[in-house]
Amino acid sequence: MKKDYMSDASVVIHEPCNIYGKPLLRRNVSIGAFTEIGPKVEIGVGTRIQGGCFIPEGVTIGSDCFIGPHVCFTNVKHPMKDGKFTDSGNYDRTRVGADVVIGANATICPGVTLGDGCIIAAGAVVTKSVKAGQTVAGNPAQPMKEK
Amino acid sequence: MKKDYMSDASVVIHEPCNIYGKPLLRRNVSIGAFTEIGPKVEIGVGTRIQGGCFIPEGVTIGSDCFIGPHVCFTNVKHPMKDGKFTDSGNYDRTRVGADVVIGANATICPGVTLGDGCIIAAGAVVTKSVKAGQTVAGNPAQPMKEK
Amino acid sequence: MKKDYMSDASVVIHEPCNIYGKPLLRRNVSIGAFTEIGPKVEIGVGTRIQGGCFIPEGVTIGSDCFIGPHVCFTNVKHPMKDGKFTDSGNYDRTRVGADVVIGANATICPGVTLGDGCIIAAGAVVTKSVKAGQTVAGNPAQPMKEK
């Protein structure tokens, strides 16, 4: 398995898991098995990432977040243009605030910002930014009232 | 890979696959690759679990079920409360009956019951219990007529 | 890991990845980690498959496609009938044309055809065939206007 990241001994990683290109995993981060993390990703203090997630280059996640199992981030709106693949490095930035909860199997489209303390319901497909404290659900994800 | 479960020689497990904390896999269960199964899970006789599934603590699955590829179960509605992560062991129970079919990439929210012989369509996000024999689809999953 | 396929040295496969039963991977195909590919699959020249995909027997993919992370194909509408599992080999055919883009975590139901140059949005659940050049999104996937 690939294990190439910057961190300290407080980080817990469950195998197998691929981490490429020296992302920054801050103190007390934990990462579930069958997860991939790409270059230049940053993950904040105490954030927990469950199994089977995909976090490519261009994603920044704040502190104390819960990223549920099978959550899939993305980094390019149009991976092909005029018959050519988008070049590596030309990525949209996705920013996740602090204290964010992302439910299982959610899909986060490229270039969105998820505000502090927002909640993304399980299975949601997030196509635009979510305000701090807001809860969204569905495909495409829409604001919902907390029950 | 972690392989810590109770069963007999009739069980087939495709590697790599992580099984934690001695779940009970009954006779003739088969488990696809890249799947994770957690503690105290129970899986009934003859049930087939495809690749890339996530089945955490708190889930019980009956006999002769088909669990499609990438199906994602969950076990806690609110993984964070007042800034703290929910403690391990304090999980919602999800119960899957016998002869249930769960389509590919479906997401099962915590605490639901899926009745005997029900069908969950591919990609469905199941937020509440499903009656025996019922077919549900969509996000959130709703009853549908069989075609 | 299982690695049983037909190809040449131009193919790039990221580990871990399971490839079963000699599928045909044409020139310059790349395959992401945690992906499974089944028997008799064919993947066209230059197609890129991201991490965590599931591509079972019965799927044919054309050239120069982009298959996003966690995309899940399927091959049988009714995996159980009269209490018996559908026999291996009795699969629906799914055909993906050339220059197709499939977004992250999309689910492709069995037996559909995705026409040349069509775009499947991230998280879409594709239940019927998509015309060449068309963009679809949602659950179930519906045609959308490009923005």
C-alpha cells in the first residue's frame, strides 16, 4: 500500500489504504480502510474519516469533522474537454469547514464549500456550497429541516 | 487483512476484505472483496454480499439475501453531538429480514428494518423501514410499483 | 490481489485492484486502486477508470472514456427469482460508447446503453439508456440542460 504523507504518531490509519503525494494529516486524524487520499489534501485536527472514502487533490477538510463511510469527493467538473483529459494540477478546490458531518456514501461535487458545522445527509449529492450550520439531503442536495 | 469472525468452512471470502471483532457469518455466506464487516454483525445462511460493501456494528442480515456491490450500511444517526463523537457501542440497530435484495450502491440509514423479501433498488437511500415484500427506489427511497 | 487479464505493457493498474477472468483491457487503459473488474469485460483504448469502481461481467466500455471514482456497474436486474440466485453467465449487457464521462459514485443499472459522448453526472442512478451527447443527472437520472 502507498503511504506517503506528513503527520505525527497520533494519526491512525486502517489498512489497506492508499495515501499519495504527501498530504497533510494533522494531529489525531483517523482514516478507515479502503480509502484513498491524494496529493496536497489537508485534513484538520481530530477529523475522522471512515472506510472506503475517496479524497483527491484539491480537497481541504477542517478540524473535528466526521466523514462517513464511502464518501466520495471529486476535483474536476469536466474531466474531458475537446476530447482531451484535464491535466493533473488544474483542479477545483473543495473546502470543508470545522465540525462538519458528511453522511455515508455522499458525493461532493468539485469546487464547493461546506460551511462550519453543516450536515450532509447520507447519500446526498452535493452540487453547490452549503452554509454553516445547514443540513442538506437528496440528489441534488437541498436544505432540509432538522427533525 | 483483518480476518476475525465466527463461522465454518462453507464461508467464502474474497480478498482483500476486513472483518473485525468476531461477527457471526452463518453457513454458505459469501463476501466480496473490498468489503468491511464490523463487530457483532450477524449474517444469515446463504446470504451473498458483493464487493465493496460496508456493514458496521449494529447490523443483522437474515438468510438468503443478496446484498449488491458497494452497499453501505450505517449505525449512527448523529455521529457528533455537542462537539463530541458518539461513543462506540451506542449504535442504532438495523435489521434486514430473509430473502431481501439490496441493489448496487444503496445506502441504508441507521435504525431501519427491511422486511422479508423486500427489494431495495440500486442507488436507493433508505431513510425509513421497508415492509415485507415492498420495492423501494430513489433518494429518499419511496415505494414503487414493480414493472 | 487477482490479476488475470489480457493487455499490453501500456496499461497502468494501481494496487490493490482485483481483475478476474481475463477481461480485455486495450492500449493505454488506466485503472484506479480498490477497483474490481470481472470476466469478459472489454475496456477501450485510452479509457481511464478511477479508484473504487465495480465493473462486472457483461459490461463493455468504449475508447477514451472517463469513469469517475466509485462508479458502480451492475449486470442483473433480478439477482433472485423464486428464492434462487440468478446463475452466473445469465447477465444483462451494458454498453458504454466512446468519449463517455461518468461522474463520481454514479450507479449504472444493468442492460443500458450509454451513447457516444454522453455525460453521466456525479451520483446519478442510470436506469435507462442515454442518447449520444446527452447529459443526465439525478436518481433516477433524467436529461438535464448543460449550464
